[in-house]
Amino acid sequence: MAIERIVVVGGGGLMGNGICQVVAGAGFQVTMVDLDEAALDRGRGRIRSSLERLAKAGTIAEADVEATLGRIAASTSLEDAAADADHVIETVVEDPALKADVLRRLDAACRDDVILASNTSQISISRLAAATSRPDRVVGSHWFNPPPIMRLIELVRGVETSDETLATATELAQRYGKETVVCKRDTQGFITSRLACLFALEAARIVEEGIADADDVNRACRLAFGHAMGPLDTADLSGLDTLLRVSEGMTDCFGERFRAPQNIRALVAAGHFGRKTGRGFGEYGERVSGALRATLVSPQGAAGSGEGGI
């Protein structure tokens, strides 16, 4: 089956709009699905800003800005968009019940041959696939933030994921211009989140113990280890609320080494999730209202949160 039309559920969110940009930039027709027009408008605005920055830097041609935007449609109806999809990427908030519900609805709305990809950094693909009648055509597709810049997609095989599904997901990632690694066993946190979570949590403990401040911890990792971003900068970018949820899931599976320190818990309790709220381990200037902050973390308003990657 030739894949031409791709739907991104949660496409207006922080991860989803970047995924829409990458997929449309690779020549696919994309439908961005989100809860309301406001979320879709925010997503389109972020995509335009990102494309214009890339054009200004000479990374893409000026003509590519409008061409890419022209391949992106938008909808608030998951079922209507899914009916015409050749492939779907689900990128809603890291809540197992919400993701399972979205996949259940997609399963009912999509053609039988359509592969459903879940952008998750830690949730069992086998568990999500069990909510559908096509577990052999469900695969984990873990993108990294920001999707237009990060080169990797981590593919995750569930218990029922077929060889054909994995091969198609690998081919699509290559068409997006990405490289892949494959997590062959469906374990909590896969490959990357187990590693990234431990790094971020230990960095936060160093700060909490007064050994160094966040800036020096980040600088140490950039200069000593060649990291593009320090672990606490990365946590702020992905969202401290996301990191805390990942930490709690890892702790349930692997024990105390994954338990989040109090400074992360305190920041999340105060509504300071990182860049999306203007404050985390760093200060970013942009503030959001209490209502929007609640939407960013609430499963009821989560389709636009798009917090799949850590």
C-alpha cells in the first residue's frame, strides 16, 4: 500500500506540530487533529515560525515554507480525518488510558490495513495495541523534541507487532529523513527513556544536594560529554510533568533508582513544567495562564499537549 496521507492526532501540541512539520516537509499530505481550533491555530503558528527560522538560516528554501504549509490540513474530528488516512501517528499526552482510547477510536475509524503508530516515551505498546482489533499493526514510534532537529526515531515492537509493520515504520522514518533504533522487547522506558530519565534525575539530585547549580550541571554535560543540551535543559524542554510521569512509571517497574527527587516534584506541584510554562530549572520569560497550565497537564485537555518525547 502506498502511503500518501498521514494523520497526526494531537498535532497542535508541543511534539505534534513538529511531527506534522517533518512529515509534511518530506512530501506527505498531513492532517493535524486536535481538540479545538485554538489548538490547531497554535500548532500552525509554531510550524510557520519554525519553517521561517529554517529558511532564514538557509536550511530550507524560502519556497519550501509555503509548500510545506500547503500540505498540512487541520481537523477537530478524529473520525473524519482517520477515515481517509493511510497511516496515523498518535501523539497525545503520556496517559495510558487516554492513548488507549484514542487508538480504540482510530481502530474503528481507519481502514483495516492502516498502521497505527504511538508516539510514547515509556508506555507499553502491547498494552496500547490490545485496545485495538489490529495489534499486529500497532507500533511504537518515539520521536524526540524538537522533531525537526532531532535525527532519531525509536521504534518499539509490541508482542504482536508484525515484521511487516516494523518494516513499514522503518521505511517511513527513512522517508522523513530520520534514523532509527529498534527496541526489540516491550519494556518500560524502552532504550532511550531509561537512559535519559536516569541522567535527568541524577542531575536534579546534584542540584538538590547543593553540589552545583543547574547551569553548571548542564554546562558540564555539554562540554565534558558532548551533549547537545544539558539534562536539565532537556527536561525543561520536554516538560518536568512528563519527566515526573516517566519517573513514576519507571519506579513501578525498576525500583528506587528511578524515583524523582523533591525539587522536580515541587516544581511540578507549583505548575512550573519548564519552557511551556516559562519556568522550570531555568527561567524562560514566557508565562501561561493558570487555565492553560491546567490544560497542559490535564488528561481531559491533553490532546494538544503532545508530550510524547522526553
